[in-house]
Amino acid sequence: MTKHFFFIALLGTVISLASACQTQDSDKSKNNTTAAPEVAKNEPPATVALPYPQTPDEAIARLKEGNARFINDQSAHPNRDDNRKIIQAQKQTPFASIMGCSDSRVPAEIVFDQGLGDLFIVRTAGQAPAIASFGSLEFSVAVLGVKVIVVMGHEKCGAVAGAIGTDKLPGHIEDLVNIIRPGVKTFIGKPEKLEEASKANVLAEVEALKRLTPILSEYVKEGKIKIIPAYYHLETGQVEFL
Ligand SMILES: [Zn+2]
């Protein structure tokens, strides 16, 4: 008898709880109908996928188009959606390598308006080359199949300023500028010539890469890749191809 009583009491409690939950739910739905209209959900941006360039000239054209969008504040942010992440997780497919400066104002993916897996980047201050840079660029050409290498200097480059300066710099910074110095030796002691020195540095780096054996020199000779110089303007965002 007592057992029976407890069972009924327990059943009553369960029913009360269930009923309370129902009331809450119906209140919720009531609130939903009377609440202010829902704010539009953040829709993902429209997917932009650009075709893979088949030749060096197509690759250069795609970089120029991307930079034009960036200059005009019309970046399309291509190849950055979830689908692109999944595809690139299987295999990267960059079409261009950028040998650029480490300067935080010159990020290649942003200034060329490209996405995940589009650009293979080697960055050192003053885009000073080293064995590691050479191996990286050779890998991008021989294994990944990039169509173009852009060597990109920029306005107000601190590394080039250091290289044409006459002060001895601390630590490994001196070693770094010593790599750049041969290409800018006519400008040493002439800080007012920073822009000319930066462009001369880029041109010297391009020539050195074109001669670099055994891989890059062969690919250039066979017309499979182009290695081109560029100079970035900080205020306008323009990449000037030299
Ligand atoms: Zn720089």
C-alpha cells in the first residue's frame, strides 16, 4: 500500500515536471512570435574561385588583376572558403612564388588578393636570398609547378636602408645587410637614394635567380617559368612591375 502511494506521488512529480517544461516551451514559442524580427544571419561570403593559370603570362595577369582589386578597395578574397580548405589539405596548388620582404606592410596574399594555396612565399628582410630561399623556390618550381617567381621590393625598406647606410649593425642584422650590399654598392652612403637602391636590389636578385643552377636557370631557359621584378608602393597599394 505504502509502495503504491510512493509510486503515485512519483508519477505526479514526473507529470508536474513534464508539464512545467511544456509551459516553458510554449512560453518560448510565444516569445518568439512576439519578439522583434530576427537579425539576418551572417551569410558566408559568396565563394570566389579563380581558374588556375596555365602559363607564366596567365599567372602574371592573375597577380595584376588581384593587385588592381586591392588598389581599388575591391578585394574579392578568393579561395578562402571551407571547400578550398578541404581541397588544399589534399595537395597545395600555388601558381606563383613571391620572394618578398618580411616587412609587415607587404603581405603578398593581401596585396595580390589571392587565397589559400595560391602563393608560395619566401620572405626575408630586404628579400635577402640565402641557401634556404633557393631551395624553397626550387621546390616551388620543380615540385609544385609554379609558373612565375616575383621578386618584390618595396618603399621605405629598412633592410635596404641598412645596406646603404655606413653604420655597423648589431648581431646578425649586419650579416643580413651584407647579403644585400653587393647589389646596392653604388648607393652606399646615399640615404636619399633609397628607392633607386631598393629597385636595384630587386633587379640584382632577379638576375641572380635567373642564373641559379641547376633548376631555375633551366626552367627559365625552357620558358616554363618567368622570374620578374616588382616594387610595392606602401600608400597606394600598387605593385609596380619593373
Ligand atoms: Zn623591406
